Amino acid sequence: MSEVYFIGADVGGTTVKLAIVKENGEIVHKWEIHTNTDNQGKSIPEDIHKSIEEKLVEQEITKEKIAGIGAGAPGFVDTNTGFIYEAVNIGWKDFDFGNKLKELSGLPVWVDNDANLAALGENWLGAGHGSQELIAVTLGTGVGGGIISNGQILNGANGTAAEIGHVTVIREGGAPCNCGKTGCLETEASATGIVRKAKAIAEDYPESSLKSLLSSDALTAKDVFEMASNGDEASQAVLNDVMDTLGMAIANLAIAINPEKIVIGGGVSQAGEQLLNPLQEAFKKYALRRIASASSFQIAQLGNDAGVIGGAYLVKNNQK
Amino acid sequence: MSEVYFIGADVGGTTVKLAIVKENGEIVHKWEIHTNTDNQGKSIPEDIHKSIEEKLVEQEITKEKIAGIGAGAPGFVDTNTGFIYEAVNIGWKDFDFGNKLKELSGLPVWVDNDANLAALGENWLGAGHGSQELIAVTLGTGVGGGIISNGQILNGANGTAAEIGHVTVIREGGAPCNCGKTGCLETEASATGIVRKAKAIAEDYPESSLKSLLSSDALTAKDVFEMASNGDEASQAVLNDVMDTLGMAIANLAIAINPEKIVIGGGVSQAGEQLLNPLQEAFKKYALRRIASASSFQIAQLGNDAGVIGGAYLVKNNQK
């Protein structure tokens, strides 16, 4: 049988990540193009198509060898049709992305939410190791998620499944969230949430490293982790609180899903064991014993490639 | 094609509910036998088998017309093999229920958790109406659940998915739960939880109907609903609090699953609109707008038949 390739395309707010991927998941070539959000992002399908055509020529791969394109978008997706209900950062609203890319490229196209794609990627070649039951949590500027159950990604009734960042964790008096609610997980456990909490707590610790760094006004979540590992009590208090909240939220999700793997990705996950150890402890406190005994935590392994690898998997999984 | 029948068997702590069901879901005959929990429930497969044989003779249905048995057990089930990890009320622990029943009956047998079976039954012929995405919540002595996503019941890594009653809703200082944790949904929103909360709040309302009934010492959740609908402030305060908690817990689950239907069953659901109206209001407060817009609440319709109907569906869905 002749060689077959998949194309992964991960559309983000500033760049579109693209990759040509072999059947075994090996990346032959990866590259990025600028995401042109002018004119409500209308030119993006064409930009992607042209860039793929150029790369195939450059890589000397004929189009017949491409089984399809698997694309991710940061928004709500009808995965049956590739129709985007809404992707705020791109400017898409009721945008027929999948069909447009299909018409232009002449290739089969499958589309899913970008966080779901990352979960599929991690499950295929990263920390998930082909699990049938997986919860992926992305801790970045916001908190995203993807859930695999019975071996399938959950999309839900209108493409809004696994929006883990918007689980309510502070019932009353929580911080306002972009979604319009208050007390969402995202307001507590994202990089932004960690900084917000650090700023709030710093006043209670006038002698802390946290308090002194605060005046520099460029505090990041990474700083908080660093100060905590250097013994700063204020920073430790912030992280203890965040990890307890995150552990409870994941335990509650795990009670619904009964996962085998829980994969933590995104910028904040670079803290590694410093994050995983207290998180697992909090998780055990709030999870049913049978649930905890069935599941293990892992840090995501594919980094920024998770989306394009997940896109390739979408093609692999759906091709005839 | 000649007529085909399914057998549903719903094993509970005191009775086993049984039914012969037509392909369209119509119950030809239903009956109950005593659950013999002596000797760790070892005789149950044989009891079920014998009872089915008798009924088939009585109903003049030959065994060739039976496509299989779909059975439910109140515990943790390996649905691939019908093996019961544990079913405390029955006395089963590592019990090979499915294979035993298969050997005795000579029929194909499929087994699932009883709450999952009830969810499947409601989704086939009751309030679910064949939804691909459904959350079923059973409010009885405890709080149980079943989740259908991508058209399939979620079982999870070790048969513990959808144990909705054990989601943590009171983070600190919640009531102790049978599972060993505190603050589980079951301690707040079950019939038992409602009575517990009513007793606790009654002292604050010395003039209330609730306080006066309390001395009778046989307070039920039904009483609390009745007093609330008659204008008793104390009872209303209890139910407002319970529905707010339940609404938040279901909204958080819905953020994972993005359901089309949310079906509320069990004894407490007999309160109907008196339960649904405040519950839906609380749900909307805590759910993402896109999630709320995609989902509707229903009271379960099949009552005690949900389990055997779900058992029949298990056969229907798995038969070749």
C-alpha cells in the first residue's frame, strides 16, 4: 500500500498551525501562517488552502496521497458538517468553515473544537496513550478541556461539551467570568486567575516575596510558582487554594466520566510535579475512592503540536 | 420475520423486577420475585433463571423467540463481561453474575448498573425520546444517575461513571456521606437529605408547620413539599436551598456533557412542577447560556418499569 498522509490545521487567534503527518503520527513538516482576522476571518479557508498547496509542492507530496484535513477552531463547532456556530477570537459567526475548506481543497475535511483536538492528539501520541476514557484540562490564559468517553470525543448537543473552564467552583461572591457568570473554574485556576488571586492575597503577607514583586506590576503565574518553590508563604497559600479548587472540579468531572487518564496541559502545566503533587492530593480528597483508584494524572506531552496531531487523528479515525 | 422478545431483569435489594418485552417496547408481562440475599446472594442467577422459564411456559412463548436478557444490578459492573465488582445491598463482591445467568439460561446476557438501565429505558420509551445526549438524575433515598453521550451510556474505566450523588457540592463542613466523603450531592438533595435539612432549619422557624410536624417524628420529603406548597416559609426555605444546590450540580455536569435532555426521576420527582420550576431556574443561573439553550428538563415517565425497559433496550441494542 502506498504511503498516506494527513494534514492537521489548528486555527488560533494569531496563527494557524499546520502539519503534514504520516499515518503513524510522525510529523513530516510543520509550519505556521498568520491568522487574518480582517473581514470576520473570511479569507482563512483560502489562506489555509493556498499554504497547503505550496507546502505539498515544496515537500514533493502529491495530493492523491493526502487522506484529508483535520482542522481545529477555537469555538463551538458542528462536527457533523464543520460549521462554526461561533469563534469569537477569529470573528467567525455561523461560518461554514468545513465546507469552504473542502470545496477549495477538494479533500475530505473534518472539524472539531481546538481543545477537543488537543485532547485527541494527546490521547493518540501523548500522555493519553490511547485511553478510552480521558479528561484533558488546559490551563492557560483560560481553562479549556476535552473529554473522551467510550473512545469518542464528547461534543454534546450543540458543540459545547467539556467547557470545563465554566464549571462553577465558587457558589457565591466569585470573580466575574467572561462568560457572564461568576465563580467559574477559569476565574480561579487559569494563569490569569492565579495572578488575580496572588494580587488579592499579597496584602495579607506584607513581608512576602509576592508582595515585593507585586510592585513591579508584571506578575505572572510562573512567578507565583517560582516564589512558592523558593518557600514564599504567600505564594504557597495562593497555589494551595488554587490546587484545592482545581482538584475538586476535576474530581466532580471524574465522577461523571470515570476516566482512566487525566491530562493537564497548557502553559501553567509547565510547573510539572509542583502542580501535579498538590493537585492529585486535592483530587483524592474529593473523588470517590473507586474513581481515584482507576485514574492517573499526567502532564501533557505534545505541547503546541497537540492540535495538529489531533487534527491528523481526526482524519485517521474518520477516513474510509 | 417471526416475533422476537427481550427479557429485562432489574435486581434490587428486596425484589428482582422482571418483564417480557416486545421489540417495540411493549411489556407483554411483568412480575417480581424476592431477592434472596442469603449466602451473599449466590442463588439469585438461578432464581431469575427458574422464574423466567416458568413464565415463558405460562405465557406460551418459546425460548427461541427470546433474543436475550438485559439485567441491571445496583453496583459497579464490568459491562463487557457482566461481572459485578461490588453490589453492597445484594451482597455481591467480585461476582460473575452475567456469565452465570448466561450459562443457566442458554441466552445472551448483558448487564449494566441499574441507574444506567433506568436512563436507557427513559431514553428509549420515556422522557428521553431517543436523545443522543442525556443526563438522568434519580432522587430517592440516595441520588443516582445515568449519562448518555454520543448515543451511548457512559460506564467509565471501572463501571463508576455517572455516580452523580457523590459530586461535592458543599466544599467544607458538609454532612457526612455513606461513601466516606462529606458534602456530597446525595447528602443535600436526596429524600433523606431534604428531611435532614428540614430538621436542621426547623429551629429557626418556631411558628412554622415544619416545626410543628417535626415533633411527630415521621417527617418525609413529601411532607416538606406539601407544606411548602401550602405556604410554609420554613419548608420553602429548605426546598429553595436544595433546588439551588441541585441546579448547580446539574449545571456543572451539563457543562461536561452538553445534554439535550435532563430527566429527573425517583420518588422525589413526584413533586413534578413544584420541583422542576425552581430547579430549572437554578440551573439557568449556573449553566453556560449555550448549554441551557440546548437542554430541556423532564420528569421521568416510566416509574418502576424504567429498569426492565432499559434491560430490554440493552438486548435490542446489542443483539446481532
